[in-house]
Amino acid sequence: MIIPSQIIAAAQQSMRHWSVPASVSIAQWALESAWGVHAPGNNPFGIKALPGRPSQTFATHECVHGHMVACTQTFAQFETIGEAFDVHARLLASAPVYAGAMQALPSVPKFVAAMAVHYATDPLYAGKIMSIIRAHSLTQYDGGSAR
């Protein structure tokens, strides 16, 4: 798959500001949006909406106790894809639940393992992200150390 230059630029910009590896942001973009096919409201990460913020509601699936369950969720809308990458990285860099992931840097695999258990309900999420990173050599976009 070809990664659009605007995706690489947005991931690298958010990495410079929040220290979240661009490789991880790009892999999450790829997995969550099916390589940009599904990113309604410029939200390729499936970020849930905060009350009072622009949002849209969709049917989706979540993994609950090992089973995929159909549900309806309200997702955030962003004006630009760059804003989505910034909000995504800010969430990972500043939410207390991801502190262990940030402390695992510069190790991308350790970051992904610590982040994934809180980010997604899919128990295979970390493996999927690392598979995308490896298959597409995404660490080339990290510019060396992520910190």
C-alpha cells in the first residue's frame, strides 16, 4: 500500500509535538481506517466524541469478553486529517492510562504493547499494529528515536 504524503506529514508533525512515534500513528491510521478508505469526519482513528464537540454516530463492533458485539458509538469529527493526528497523539501522550506506553519509548514494540491494551478492545490489536509497522517498514518515518 502507498501511504499518502499528507498522512506521513501529519504523523511526523504529531510526533515532533507529542513524541508518539509516527510509525505507530501511521499503522493505527492504516488499521483503523482501512488505509484511508473509512475516515468519516476526518477521524481515521475511531476517536470517541467528547460531549458538546462535533460528532457523528455509527454502528460498529467492539470486542467484549472475547466476542465481537454490534453497538452504536459516537465518534469525533475533525476539520482536517492533521487535527485528527494531533488529537490522537495528544491522547496517547497525555492520558494517564498511556503513561506506561510513553515511558516505554523509544522502543516501538514496547510502546505498542503498553498502548494497545487500553486503546482497543481487540486482544490482537498490538500484533496487528506491529505487523503493519514491520510489513511496511514504518519506523523509517520515526527519524531515529521517537523521543
